Amino acid sequence: MKIVIVYGNGRRGSTYNCVQIIKRTIEQYGDVRFEEIWLPKDLPELCCGCFNCILRGEQFCPHSDYVSPIVSSIIEADGIIMASPAYGLDVSGAMKTLIDHLCFMWMPHRPHNEMFSKVGFVVSTAAGSGMKRVNKTMKLALNYMGFKRIYDFGSAVAASRWEDVKESKKLTIEKRLIKKSQKYYQSLVNRKKLKSRLSTKVIFRAMRTMISGYQDGNIDKEYWKSMGWFNNTKPV
Ligand SMILES: Cc1cc2nc3c(=O)[nH]c(=O)nc-3n(C[C@H](O)[C@H](O)[C@H](O)COP(=O)(O)O)c2cc1C
């Protein structure tokens, strides 16, 4: 099993340490390979809004040398863990930059077939508040890519450094994370058998109606046609 971890900042701080608890828990259950993506190092460019990925093809993104390996890693993986601290009550700018670069593969454009059987886990920490919003932003991105299940974990740590987080708090975090990680692992193992969520079906159908109305030759319409999605074929 392969899991891609995306760290939304370069610190080995509280968010990173939460992810390590998930890794340790999952490793106990089976043969898991983790691949780590560190932001902003692995995607140091902001989306410039050129629309190339959406209107011409993702290979025309000026940052495709960074984006393409990340996309391939996610496609090859069974699941993803997205981790970000709260910055200004939302995800880090680096995490948002990745989300922006992946919009071309959201359901309103060209979602990848493989994404519909993947399981995500979003993780955030904040000094006091903002974890819910951070997780919502990351969850939305995975939802719109078609992910089958998404787990979340957020905790206020009342500290700027993991070393300063109270031991009692660390214990509570560990307990909660172990439980969530077990559920996450079970979903990963059964991911192909899990039923699609109603919300995914609703968005997919709405997008099918919208995109079928586009002019022939439109890149999104031709993609959906090539996937057979206008002829009752559904994503896996
Ligand atoms: C630029 C910046 C903005 C922040 N904004 C918030 C915030 O909106 N709410 C909050 O509770 N903590 C905020 N924090 C604190 C961090 O979210 C918190 O300390 C987090 O646990 C740090 O994670 P890390 O150790 O993984 O880097 C902010 C920190 C930074 C550096």
C-alpha cells in the first residue's frame, strides 16, 4: 500500500508530529510505503492564473515540472494525507498553492478516474482556532477530485512549538489520532469495495449535465467523452 503525505509547511512541528502518529499507527497494520511531499519546497511557484491547465491541458502549466510528479504520486497511491497548520484561520499559503494547481482535475474539469477510489486524511493544528476551516479547505479539494472517503483530525495545541505542547495534550492527541488512523487504514484496505458517497454522485451528475452542454472540441467535454461518462459509464 502506498500513501502520499503532503506537508503544508516545512517545519517538523506540531502538524508534522501528528502525522508521525498516523504513520506509526498504520505501519503496525501492514506493509505501507509512505512518500512525502514537502511544501513549498516541492512546489515553490504560485499559480499565476494563466488558465493553461484548464483551457489547454495540464502539460501547459508553466510549473508542470513541479506539479506533474506530485499528480503522478497521488494517482499511484492508495491514499493521501494532507497536513497543514492554521495560518490566518485557513491552510498555509503553500498548501493553497498546491490546491490551486490541482483545480484542472476537479470534477468541473477533468477529474482522474483513479481519484474516485482513493481515501484521504486531512490533518491540522492551530494555536487556538482555525483547524475546522483548514480541514474544510483541504477536504473540499479532495471532494472535488472525487475522493471516496475523507477523514479529518484537528487539534488546538496552545503552542508555537511541539516541544511546548503540554504532555496531557499530546496524550489526548495521540489517543484520538490512533482511533482515526485505524479507521483510515480499514478504509484504505477496503477502498475499492466502499460505496461512493451521495455528494460525489450529485456533483458528478451536475457536472455531466453542465459539460455535455459545452461545444464539441472543448477540452473538458472531449475528456468526459473519451471516458465514456456521457454514456452511463461511471468513474471507478
Ligand atoms: C503566519 C501564522 C499564522 C497563524 N495563524 C493562526 C491562526 O489563525 N489561528 C491559530 O490558532 N494559530 C495560528 N498560528 C499558529 C499555528 O497554527 C500553530 O502554532 C500550529 O500548531 C503550528 O504548526 P506547526 O508546528 O506544524 O508549524 C499561526 C502561525 C503562523 C506562523
